[in-house]
Amino acid sequence: MYKTVNTVDELRQIVDVVTEFGSFAFDIESRGVLERHDDVNAHFQKECAQHIATLKNPSEDVVERSTEAIRQRYLKDLAVNPLRNEVFWLGIATHGHSWAIPMGHKLGEVLVPEQRGDGATLPPIEYRKVLKNGKVSTAKTKYYIPAIHSEPPAQLSRYDVFECLRPLFFGNAVKVGHNVKFDALSIQKYYGELPPGPYRDTMVLQHICDENIPSFSLVNLIAHNFGNHAPYDKEGKLGKTIDLATYGAASRYVHLDVRWTWMLYVKLMSKLKAESSLLPVMEQDMDVLQVLMSMEQEGITVDGYNLKNLRKELDTKLNDTLLLLSEFAYPGFNPDSNKDKQLFLFNKKREGGLGLKPTKKTPKGAPSVDTESLESLRGKHPVIPLLLEWSETQKLKNTYVDGLLPKLNNNKLHPSFNLHRTATGRLSSSSPNLQNIPRDSSIRKLFVPPDGYTMLVADYDQIELRVMAMFSQDSRLLEIFKHNEDIHSATAAAVFKKNVDEVTSEERQIGKGVNFLTAYGGGSNKLARVTGVTPEHAEELLASYYKSFSGLTKWKQTAIATATKKGYVTTLSGRRRRLPDLSSRSSELVARAQRQAINAIIQGSAADICKQAMIDVDNVFKDTKTKMLVQVHDELVAITPEDQEENSINTLITAMGHNSDIMGVTLKVSCHSARSWAEAKQ
């Protein structure tokens, strides 16, 4: 039963129905309102002014179109920012019911349809240009006349809707959503606090059921679980343009969106219950999801002074690099242009190029100039390091300096963390991608604690190598960790058949390469590239390594054999990594899948430990002033009042499992306090 809700009594009926069933799906539709955010509006005005200054033909029409294009981009960004967007539709669904609740839809139904000219006809006279001589143009041209709509029906206020539904969102009912974190954060601003769980996210549930799906969009998951048909066949998927849809079309879309979310949830839960070993994985991910909501709501403070200084530093570095590039490249060479780089690097010398041989091609057959390709050419010409430096500096500036400014809210950045975007179950982040910040860059110094607080950065010591020891139970690895030996030096000593105190720094580096290569499932060719040794020497090193750590060798063989039989590997928490290529007829695909199998067990289990740590840390600091802000793989970033620093450090590392034992291996956590994220890692 589907209904559009316009009265308080109908809202109360929703509460009664959902309370009886004990679970419901909800979905919001939001828009951006630029004028309500002075800081974002200021960025918009500045960008418009800068863009207009570059126009060769700043006519009124061109300026208007350019300004509107920039405005729409800012509105789109605001609409998907849960801390700033305006919710104007709410959909709710449960067993046999769905409701669409409007809260300020601006359009009614179409009275006069829109008109569009394709350039082959004359526009109506009132839409024609007036020429300089005062006459009306008779030229055929493109034109657009918007539709005329009736007034929309009377709608409830956001205050009335969310107050009436408070028992629903703050009760014990299971709250379901597709990317539910976004919807929950979007409505929390109307309550002043996040509604408590339990939550269920259909994207995450699908990821637990099958992580190999190429897209976790609602449309794709509907097709995957219910067969290929058009779930929005009448008006189409209106999400991005719902503000421009008629009232009736918008209402139907909201109903379909939330109804499909509910049906998808029911379907996926039945799959998980049929594979009951996956239910603990779901519970852990859903607990982590609530921690992520709190982290995203809190945000991390950005040092505006350092941000401006860093921008100047990066601009200077770009100018210096461009000057050095000009000594080699032809006049007008643009290091941001792939075409220019292709011509300059790979054209013959008589044609003005360097005559280098490309190491990789794009899908369209052109020579690749991506980072990996340029890295493989390093040493072939002095211009290659300059191009790499330019690319890295430009990326840092665009993403983490210029890109940060419009995302700041009261000097805080609120990144988004994702549970479904990696095959191994590791968390990822976006807006911006904090996992991608180079550790040796100056970007981390931008992130600071607020006044009166200190920043805590805690991370696990060699978590993935310890996980490798847990699963393999290799006696030598267990002894190394038991006696707190340096794992890389100990590995080098075993490989080179010498005492630990005789290991050179170069040999330790090779030991480190062997360790991580083993954890990530790599082979001798990659070891040769990483360490600089010959492929033949790399093979000898790996053979010596696996002979010295025979328990590890045996475990890997057993793990791969078991995975080939089952079609998947399992992490510490029970998460599955499905690898159909283990049974492929292609030896290349089989070899890759075998590497992925070992990597998934180790990396996925390390992610399990880190996720449980986040849950435990959140619990011990609940209702205190110590807040978790960021997670990057095996590292947690938090803030705590300055006068509670020592106590908070001890509480933090204990909650993360410092000195606890898992399968005979002791976890080690180190924690540092500092005035910035960068300082804590020095």
C-alpha cells in the first residue's frame, strides 16, 4: 500500500504500523540551498569572478551560462553533503506499506509543457534576440521555454514531520537504508543528534553476500537480485533532478526508491540467514557503521593558516618544476595534457620528441603516460622525474588544498568512510581520500586538534605480518614476535643465513620487501622491482625465505588448496573473499587469484582487528570529550582534552588490544600525541 502523506494524523499512523513490525526502510531526497551557507557562497562568488576574468567573450549570455554551470555544481555538492543539505522528501517502507512524505516540493503538475527548439525553427517572438538596430532577429536558433506548473499541494513542515516520527527514529526498530549513513546524517541535523541503531545498510549487506559486484548502486542491486527490468520505468530515476520533477512524479519516485530498498533488504537478509556464518560479519560491519557516522559528524579540524601557506609552497614548487621542464620541452608544452606528454615523450627526435619507447598502452591503443608508466621510464631521461613531481604536486594541490576549501564547515573537514568499496573488507575514504595522502607529504600538518585538545595517533605494529604468523603458526615467526625482535632484520638474517646483529641496512630493506611481498601475495619479479635486485637473485631470496619459514610455506599451500576447493577464503571474522578465477583455465588468472587469496586472508583479517578496535574505542570513550576522527588502515586518529592526554593514551591502546593475544601472537599498539597529524608520525 503506497500513500503520499500530508497530515500529522497520517504520520502517527506510520509510527503505529512500523512499531508493530519492528523494522523499516527510510530514504531521503535532498537539495542544496547556496544562500544559506555564507562560506560556500563566498567560494562560489570568487570562482565565478575568476572564471569570468578568463573569458575571451564575456557577453551577458556567456557570463550567465558560465555562472549557472558553476552554481549548479555547488548546489549538487551541497545536496550530497549530509551536514548542509536540505531534506524535502522522506520515504518510509515496511512490510506491505510505503509512504512518501513531502516537505517543501516546489512544483505542482504541468499546466503548459516545456518547449525546446533544436535550431531548425524560429523561437517564439518573445524568446528572440533583439538586434543592435532594434529589430527582432529572424534567425533559427536553439531555445528552451520552461514548463508552467500548478502550485503544489500544502505540505507538512520539516519540524512537524521529524517530531512526529521521533518515536520511530529513536525507538528500537531496525533502521534500513541504501547508503543509510548518508540518510541518517542528513536527518540528524533536524534532531540535533544521531538516531541510535540498530542500522542495516543494503550496500554493505550485498558486499558481505558478494563483494565482486561491479556497482553497488540501488538500480544495479535490484537487477542483480530481482532480474533485469526497469524499476523506474515510468518516469525514470529522478534522484539527481527530483527538485525539477512534478509533485506526482516525485512522490512516485520516492515511493519506488524506498520500497525497492525494503525489498532488497528482505532478500539480502534471507541470503545471510541461509549462510549463518556471515551474520557475525554483518553485526561487526553494522556496529562499525554507527562509529563512522559519529566520526563523520564530528569531523577533523583543518589549520587555515597552514592551508594558505601550503598553497603558496605548492604553487612555488609547480612554477619551479615548470621552469625546469621548459629546459627540455618545446614551447607551449602542457604537463597536464596527456596528448602533449605522449607527443613529447614518444615521438621521434626529428619530430621534436624524445623517442622513448612506451611500456604500456591505454585501452584505445595510445601510449600510456599514467604514473605507473612514467615510473617504469625513470632513468631514461631527466624529464621523467620532473613530470612525476609535477603530477604529484598538482594532485596534492587540487585534492588536498584547493579541493578542501569548499568542503570545510566551520574549519572542519567531514570525510566520508566506506565499508563496501574494497574487496578485502578494508575501509576506504572519500571527499577526500585520506588513505591516499603520502605519509611524507606536508598535507597531514593541515589536520590539527581544536584549542584545548591534543591529537592522538595510534597504530598497530606490523599488524599484517602478525596476522600472517597467526594463521601460519610458523614457529620462527611466532618466536620473532614473542621476543619482540625486529621482523625485517630477523627475516633478512634467516634469508641471508647470518645473525641478526650482522644484518646490514640494505639486507634489512630486502627483508622488509620479502615480508610485505609475502603478505600481499607477490612473486620474485615484483621483489626484484621493489628491492632492485636481479630477478634471478630475487628467486633465490624467496626460495631461501620459504625454506626458513617452512610453516608459512605449508600454510599458504593449504590455504590456496582449500580456497580452490571452496571458491573463497575466510578472514578472522568470517568474511569471505570469493575468487572464481582460482578455477580458471588461464594459468595467469589462477596465479593472480592465488596471490589475491593470501592477501585477502591477511589484509582482511587485519581489517577485522581494526574494525573491532574502532567499536571498542568508541564504547570506552562514549559520552566523553575524547573523540575518534579518522581511520587509515591500521591507524586511528583521535582528539582528547590536553589535561587527559596520558589517561586517554592508555585507554586508547588498551581498547585497541595492546598486549592482547590472538592465536598465540601478541598485538602491539603505539600511540603518540602531537599538535598535528604530521607531527605524530615523525
